[in-house]
Amino acid sequence: MAIDSLKDLFVDQLRDLYDAENQLIKALPKLAEASNSEELRDAFEEHLEQTKGHAHRLETIFESFGQKAKAKKCKGMEGLIKEGSEQIDEDMDPDVKDAALIAAAQRVEHYEISGYGTARTFANQLGEEKAASLLQQTLDEEKETDAKLNDLASEINVAAEEAEGEAEVQSTARTARRRKPAA
């Protein structure tokens, strides 16, 4: 598709967001499953349902333009999800892993906040009030999710820090046992 106007660019952005949401629909269950914290798992599962709604809103916008919802590969989301998947596969303390999963999820949220903010601004500029309203609704939900992740991080990061302290104590104890002279 040639991008010759702001409207073309707007539709291109919507296609990118649509693909991003669909990638996230596949990734969120894996993040939930990898979570140690029940609250974090619940947050990922709740956001999965929201994300399905975000994709549906985008479909509604496409329909309002008389177009079928069509995705354009979102390489940015692909990279963010790949980084998050690497965190899932890492061997780390469960609390530290939860902190890593939150960090990965917040990168995703910030990416989406940026994308939805841009698309909403384009919609406003183009006089697409219905689209702007739907995009604003999603933008508000993305910001709420980011705030929820911040709240969870304040608790989980403390647990991760305590896990680090416990690991240092165990390491010091192992070192001391190895250095103990024979009697």
C-alpha cells in the first residue's frame, strides 16, 4: 500500500497496531504461566482479555472505513515479545523472574501507549471522531495496565532484592565451608 496521505499513514498505523495486539494475544498466556506471583499472573490474564478487546476495537475502526481488518507485521512488538520470551527461559529466582517479566511487559505497554497515542492524534486530525474515541479508550486502558504493573513492581522488586540477599548469604556459606581447614 502506497502511503501518500495522512489517512494512508493512519491506516498503516492501525494495521501495525492490529498485528501487535494479535502477537500479544499469543504471548500473554506464556507470561502468565511463567509468573510466580499470583497477582502478576492475574494481571497478565486480565490484560489478555483487554487485549482481545483492543483488537476488536481496531476491527471496528476498519469496518467504519469499509475495510476488512488487515494486519501489517509489527516488527517492534515482535522484538519486544522475543525479549520477554528470553526472560521466561532464563534460570533465575522466581521473584527475580517476576521482576524481569514486569520489565518486559512495561516495555510492551510503553510501545503500545506510543502507538495508540499517535493513532489517536491522527484520527483527531482527520476528523475521525469515532476512531479517536475508540483509540483513546484503548490508550487509557494501556496506561492503567502500566500503572498496575508499577504497583506490582513495587512489591515484587522488594522480594527480588531480598532473594538477592539470600543468594549472597548462601554463596558466602558455601565458600566458608569449602575453605574450612581439615581437623
